[in-house]
Amino acid sequence: MIDPHTCTPSPAEARRTALFSVLGAVPPGKVVSYGQLAELAGLDRAARWVGRTLGQLPEGSRLPWHRVLGANGRLSLAAGTPSGDEQRARLRAEGVLISTDRVDMARHGWRPVEHSG
């Protein structure tokens, strides 16, 4: 929410904006961990907050939430659930290889410095 007196976003809104800005920059075929996403957004050690916030995205959000994984490339959404199955389908459609519910972060991990030019 924006403070009508100062026209600046609240701290909570600023955090979400930073998170969504970085998430929107993750290219197809690349993935990040919750912790890495928090760090890139300047949110320090807020991996759990990132997970909760992404879990509250509205239906039909265009943000690439499916590119965010647990530590070491672990898929944290369970197979056989609608969101877990959708995540796996979206990642595979982008050419991301999934083996035993993990993604090879060395191969598919996003390193923004390498992709910024």
C-alpha cells in the first residue's frame, strides 16, 4: 500500500516489488532457489518469506513462479498436486531436466551476471 502523504510504498510493498522484479527477470530454462531469489532482491535471508509470498500469487499470475526451487535444486511442490504437476510441466517445456525431483543447478541455475549482457 502506498502512503498517500509521501507517495512512497510501504516497506512490505517495497519488499514484494523487489522480489517480483527479480523473479520477472529469471529467463526461461533457468531456475533460482528461494534463498538466491531473496538475496538477489536484497532481502538477505528471507527464503521462507519468498516461499510464502509466491504461494499467495493470484491465479493466472504471469510471474515465472515455477522457476523457483528449494535448496540444491529440489522441487518443493509435491508431484501429484496441481501446482507441483504444473511446475514440472512448465519447467520441462522450457527444456529444464528434472531427475528424482531435482534440477541440476550447475546446468540450469540462473547467474544474473552471466545473463546481463
